[in-house]
Amino acid sequence: MTLTSAPPAQPRPKRRPGDRIFAGTATSAGILILLVLAGVAVFLVTEAWPALTAPAADLPDGKSLGSYVAPLVFGTLLAAVIALIVATPLAVAIALFITYYAPRRLAAGLGYVVDLLAAIPSVVYGFWGIAALAPSLVPFYGWAERNLGFIPLFAGPASTTGKTMLTAGLVLAVMILPIISAISREVFSQAPALHREAALALGATRWEMIKMAVLPYGKSGIIGGAMLGLGRALGETLAVALVLSASGGITFNLISSSNPSTIAANIALQFPESSGLTVNVLIASGLALFLITLAVNMLARWVVTRRADFSGAN
């Protein structure tokens, strides 16, 4: 009986200096991001602590901190959800058209134009919303109040200036559309060619091929892009401050002049003239926005990770 010796262990490949430098730089950058995030969290908690522990009588308008922040959180989420509902289907449709329907020359130019929307400053979107979009929506708001007033979203009275929550949501939708569209377009272009060609070879139409081979592959990318767009909408400041006529309170009425403000817009409008405990209250509302954004990003990461095992081969 002969015994065979175990094969000799393969020597570990020698890492080049460039590889070590790159690995160290990437690790340092990741640690630095975590430290900055932790520093922001510590700063917000420290500065918001006086407002968190102060009696309600010392806070603005004599209200509790929860009563002050709750309408702002509601307005922030409402505007962002409106933007997401409007922008996501349009962005996905634009991405599919550029990737699979448009001629190559038109697709390249159209892709550049859509991407260029992301480079426009938010204040420009705000001026466009206040000067063009809001006045053009006033007739629709009147029609909605007359014909759809039984729905709480359109109960009225309709705004005569167009500075409503719906207008703010539409402006935010235009702002986040290029983000969702760019990510969706990139994911759709990477759909496995074997699956697409197999679907077409079996007699599927172009739309059936997209429905069976492209959309299932790109679902995680669509969700990730939508969550990134939602994060942009949650933190938008100037455009909302210019377009929205805020009066406080919680309401689902989208066409009235009585609207809750958003956290970012309220901080931008109130901070320059604030002092003392009022500054701490505004920072406390910023802490709420920080937690909301963190929760949205964690949810997006969880959703994308759940579909990480999906590939073109399974």
C-alpha cells in the first residue's frame, strides 16, 4: 500500500506595492466616511439635547418638541413620496426608451440631456416652479376642487397662486428624475444578452422581452435608484422653500395654500433669525431628518442585498 503525500501548499502571491497602497487608501477612505458620519450624529445629538430636555413652555410657540417637529416630518415625507410616485415610472420609461427603443444617435443625445438635468442648481428649479409651473397649475387646481373635491387630496379651497404641496412634489419629481433614470438605464443596458436574444428568438415582442428578461434583472437597480432619488427629495431645501406656501399643520390637502413645511426648507427660512433655544430646536428637527435619511438608505441597502444573488445565469 503506497501513501501519497499531500500536495505542497501553494505560496501566497506577493502583493505589489501599488496594490497595498490602493487597499490601504480604500480602507482609510471607508473608515473616514464612518468617522464623519459618527461626528455628524454626535454633533446633532449634542446640539439638539437642550431642546430635547427643555420644557414645552420654553420652546417656540409654547409647543412641545414633538408637536413642532411632527408637521415638518409629515411635510417632508409627503413631498418626497409625491416626487417618488411621479418620477419613478417616468424615469423607468425614459430609461427603457433610450436603451431599447430609440435610435442610437437619438439615444445618445437624449441620454446627455436627461443627465444634464441633474446639473441644474436647485434654485433654478425653484424659480422655474414659482414662475412657470405654479401659475400653469392654477386652472387644474380649480377644476380638481370642483370635480374631485370629495377626495381629501383635492378638498380645497384651491390655491390662487399655485404654491401648493403638489407643486412642490412635482418640482422635486423633475429634480430626482435624472438620478433614477441614469441608474435604471445603466442596469437595463447590462441585462444578459443571452436572455434577451432567447426571448426574441422564441417569438416574443420587444415589450415582452423587456418584461420577461430586462425588468426582472433590473428590479434591484430600479429600487436602488428610487431610494437615491428619495434621499435627494428628502433633503431638498431651496426649491421647496421657493415653491411651497407653508403655514404649518398636518393636512393631506394637496391643492390648498395651507401646507406643512419640510424640515430642510424650515431650517433654511428660520435659522438666520434664530437664537438661543430656537437654534437647538431647529437642529433637533435636523436630527429627525438625519434619522429619516439614514433609515431610507438602510432600507434601500436591505432591498438591494435581498436580490444580490440574482444574476443573468439563474
